[in-house]
Amino acid sequence: MRRALVLLLLATPAQAQLPGVADSTARRPVPMAQAPWSSLVRVQSEAGGRCTGVLIAPDRVLTAAHCLVARLTRRLVQPGRVHVLAGYDRGEFTAHATGAALRVGPGFRPETSGPIGADWAVLRLATPLPGPVLPLAAALPAAGAAAMLGGWQQDRAHALLADTACQVQAALRDAEGRLLLRHGCAATRGVSGGPLLVRQGEGWAVAGVAVGATSGAPGGLAVAVQGLALAE
């Protein structure tokens, strides 16, 4: 039986059973100052959005497009109203930058926050951040590949939690043929935009952008970075 998927929406008050987590105990705090977690950033807008992102260049943040949609107007927020916090932990952070330009996946519709395969965004920053950057995965990960996924989640919004021992389950496509990755990582609202990490050489690389969570079980969907024009 196929499990229903729901969007990893902007962080909201805790629920009895969180989508993408259910009763899993896989999530744990991870050290913000250590790689690869030091490349993750908190992305929040003045329109109420709060998500996760990752530095793919000193002045470029990869995140989910639906994180940058204003709740009331259902329009993309102005880049200058987006704040990116590096090293965020319990209300403190090591560096801050605002957006200067924003590019979302071709075909993304803010009014519906879809389609899911176009739910990615690159935010160019007005000033670079000092944190280390993460590379993009050179190849599509195979089913069973070791993975990690973390971010600032709705039930622990001020601490970085991650599932560090999960797997990529399968590659699939959305209705328009865009490439997605299904994973078994426990993560919920607030992790939207966070990087699905896979091993590459001696370190970790970004294989996808978290955009959806499974209802009633750990896991969800990420937009695969393969084929995305992220460097434009």
C-alpha cells in the first residue's frame, strides 16, 4: 500500500504524531560547529516562513521554494525580507545575511507550492557567509545508499536535529518527469529545504532538497539535484 505524502510545511505547533517521524527515535542533536552540519543554515522570512537550507557557495543557499512563499498572499517573498542565520543554536547565531536575489525551480507555482519536483530555490545573499560549503552529489545515489537529513524541526525549533543513519530508498519522478528521491530519514516540518546528504569520497554531498514527509511513518521526498541548473 502506498503511503500518502504531505508537504513539509513551515514550522507549526507540535502535533501528536509528526509527519515524517511518527514514533521514530532516530533523530538526535548534532554538533552545529562540525561538518557537514556547519554548512546548514536557518532560513526565515519576515512573512512567517522558517525552514532549513544549505550553503552551496559562500553567497548561495539552496532551499525549498515553498519556504519562501508568504502565507497570506501566496506570493514569493522579496529576497531582502529573507534572513539566513549560520550557526543557529537556541536563539544565538554566528553570522547573518539577507537575500539579494531569488530563483525558484522552473514551473514552480507559489499559489499551490508545487509541483513538488519544482520545489527548490537558490537564494543569492547580499553578503557571503563564512560557513563551509557542501558540494553537490556527482551522481544519483543508488537505493540503499547511506544518507543523513537534519534541520530545525517544529518540535525542537531552536536546536539542530538529524537522522544520521538512514537510507535513500528509490529514485522516482513527479507528474512532469522531474527527478525525486524517496528516503527513510526521520524528519518533519522545518526540515523543508534541508539537504539530503550522501557519502562522497571522504565527506558528504547534497543529493537532494527535502520537500515532503510521509504521513504516519518516518521518511519523505527530496528533489534530486541532478539536472537542476543551480549554478546559473
